[in-house]
Amino acid sequence: MTSPVVWQDAFDRSTAAAAALGLTVRDALAQDRDQNTGSWIYFETASASSGRLGVGELVDEETGQIWLHLMVRRGTGAIDAITKRKALSVAFRVPVAPLPAGLFYDDQGFDPPDADQTGNWVRFSLMVDYRYQDIVLPTS
């Protein structure tokens, strides 16, 4: 499960970085019926695991990935998309705002586009690993 703190911080960072590039970030789960004429970014999260750091430990650690899928029109060339994806990655390497307590952004991965995919749009994906530690309050 992705914690709301993680989702919101990553979405806000992505949105700020994308705005500087003239792009919009869209929640992949929100219904989007717009006809796209320019590039945009789909935002997703994938949680890998969540659990206490040890028996009886009150600190819970969640790990997972933030996925930004930069969608570009086929035929526009790769260098502009690669440049924009690099700028998006900086938002998670050099945070412009303080991170919420317990949130850490770690490694990044860059998924290349599939030259064999069909359609008018090609995706350039950025994956950011994260760790989030919070306190599990004991129940009575």
C-alpha cells in the first residue's frame, strides 16, 4: 500500500517539475477523456513492501516506486523526451522543498520506449525508488 504522504509528496514534486517544462501530470487512475495534442505525464505508484522494522518495533517501513510515464507523440524524436525525463528526475534527487519526515527517495531507473509499440504516442518512463518510515501507534 502506498501511504498518502508518499503519493502526495511525489505528485507535488512531479507537478512542479512538469510545470517548468510546460507539461501536465495526470493521476493514472483518474478518468481522463481529453484529446491530447501535446506531451503529458502519467503518474503512478507501486509499493513493494510494508512492514515493521523488527518484532515489537513501532516503526513501519514501506518501500516502493514512483513511476512517471512521459507520453510523447511518435515522430518527434528522442532527445527532447530524454531531456525532459532527466529534468523530472532532478526533482527527486535535489528536492526543492523539505521531504516529509521519514520519506527518502533512493535509486532511479529509466525505462526506454518500445520501438515496436503501435499508436501515436510513445512513453519514456522514470522510476524512483522510495522508502517511507512512520510510527505505528499501538492499539488498546
